[in-house]
Amino acid sequence: MTTARKFRVLSLASTALILAILILQFTRVISGFWSVTLLVLIGVPATIAGVILERRLGAEKMRDAA
């Protein structure tokens, strides 16, 4: 599995987890504190992975253009 594919899988999985957390918060299964904590714990790695993926794709395009 390539690194780009791993990042895409992480992105999809984190999106599903974020939606699940938001549903649990709005149905009052978990409190606001825990939902924010979980959102941060999921969102930070997903954001970093997205940035890394975009930079890798940009570098590959630059390399191919040269």
C-alpha cells in the first residue's frame, strides 16, 4: 500500500469517526468536553496527514514537470 493510499484511508476513517462523534454529541450520549477532546485527537493527525499528502503530490507534480 502506497503512502498516498494510507493517507487517503486515514482521511476517510477520520471523517467517519468525526461524524460518529458529532452524532453521539447531539444525541447526548457523550458530553461536550469528551466530544471536543475526541475531535481534537482525531482532527490533528488527519490534518497533518492531509498536509503531508498535498505536499507529496505537489512535489511529484513538480518532479514530473521538470
